[in-house]
Amino acid sequence: MRFDGCFRCLPKTMAGFLLQVWLAPGLLAAEPAPASLQVLPRSCVPVRDQPVCVDKVQLRWQAGTEPFCIWQQDANAPLFCDQRQEGEQIVAVPIERTTRFDLITKAGNTVLASAELVVLATTGANKRRRYQHPWSVF
């Protein structure tokens, strides 16, 4: 079957396909997945005698094609840099308080994704009060 420019001559499915290919080539191109960063564990509760809540964290990421670094909040240097589009790594980092981790491009210093490890506060000493109210008899 020869195409002579008449869309009514072609089957409807073929005409629709040709319109998509010729008029909207951007629709067929796959868009890259957005960057993401995940930290495990997501939260922790400190033990009363130990100031450090977590010794090691596992970082999982999905990034674009350009190289990136993962930074810990208030750090002077990145934890590590990589260029893989996705992966995971265990990092020895003592965590004492809620901390944010950022996935940042190596060249442009653009934050692509962030994740936070939340340190849950423990309440003070659980001392039972003798009386509920000053006027209580019991």
C-alpha cells in the first residue's frame, strides 16, 4: 500500500500513529525520572546512656546522568560523590540530632533531592507525681 498523502485512505490506527510521529515527536521521548534520595532508618530513638542515635545510615538514590555528591547537613565536605544513575551505599555517620541529607549536582551545586533522618526526643525522667493537684487528698 502506497501512501499518497490522503489520511482517509489509511486505516484509522495507522493515521493516528502517523500523526503522533509527525506532529508530536516529543510525546514519544521518555522523560527522565525525577531525582530521589532515601535514608534508612528514617527515624530513631536515642538510648538514655548513649548520645549517638545511629552509627550507620543507608542511602539510596536515583539521579540524572550528571555526577553528584551527597552532603550531610552542616558538613564541610560531601559524604561521597558518584555518577551512577541509581544505587545505594552504607555510610558510617554518627547521628545525634535530626539531620538532612542532600543530593547535589557536582558542577552546579543544585539540590536535586533531600531526605531527613529524624531523631525522636525522649521525655524527661518518668517520675510519678505524688499528687495530681495540690488540693487532692489521694
